[in-house]
Amino acid sequence: MLLDLGLPDLDGLEVCREIRAKSNTPVITFTSGGTELDRVLSLQAGADDCLVKPYGYRELVARMEAVMRRAMSWSTTSAISRGSLYIDPCSRQVRVGERVVEVTRKEFDLLYLLASLPETAMSRKDLMAKVWADEWASSSRTIDTHVSALRGKLGDSDWIITVRGVGYRLGGGPES
């Protein structure tokens, strides 16, 4: 979906938030405001990418292809089950036992990545590169903040293990 944030009657950022809350449809926003803050707010509202007007046709097509590649990679991956933790990339649902865990888009991506490589300690830099890709993220503290939020939502800090001097890896949860 292409979404102009400069809608005449609606707040484009709010429209983006509503789309993201109800759908995993890839969203590319464009704005006439060329400030970093405009782009950051767009990405934080749930956009997968953001263009500043005026933009070239080739750049738009290239960005659409990149966003679609990322979206398609999630749809072709399978669900992961680790102990009582269940992660389904098609429905983007996370469960611990029978309890559905509400997570943000980035929290889901981070958890799915860690769960897909359960014995691998991943550095903050690698996590940042794979989950945030070319999106704005200021520091490795972003990873720490998301991990902390995930631990709280999963109900036990043993699901995500801190590997000192390296980063994080998936743990076995409360039964480990």
C-alpha cells in the first residue's frame, strides 16, 4: 500500500497506525516534509518504508520491490514451536501455552529471528541489521528495550537469555 501522509481530511500517521493494527499489508508512506522526524514518525507509526517528495519512479519501484521481498519472506516461513512458546509468522501470532501474547511488529520480528536460531547467540549489531534493516534505529539500546518488553510480555525472562559481551539468544522459558 502506498500512503500519502499529507491527506486533506485525515491524519496520515493515524491512518498508518490503523492499517498496521488491523493488517500486515506492507505500507510505504510518502511525505512532503523532508525532516528526519517526519520519516521517524512514519516508521514508528508502522510504515515499512518512507519516501520524501519529490521522488523518482525508479526509486519508488525499487523500494516497493524491497518491501515486498521482506513481506514475502515472512509469508513463506513456517511456525516455530519451542517448549510452550509458539510463533506463527503467517498470522503473526505469539502464544505461550494457551495464552496469546500481544506483541508489536518489531517485537515479533525480533522474537521470530531468535527462535529461528535457538542455539545461536546473536550480537546486538546482527539483530539490528536483520530486524531493523535500513530503518531508523539509534543504538543497540533499542534492542535492549525491545528484549525487556518481550520478556515482560512472555511472562518470564528465561525466554530470552543475555549472553554477556555478545547479545541475546532464545532460552527455554520457565522450564529451563
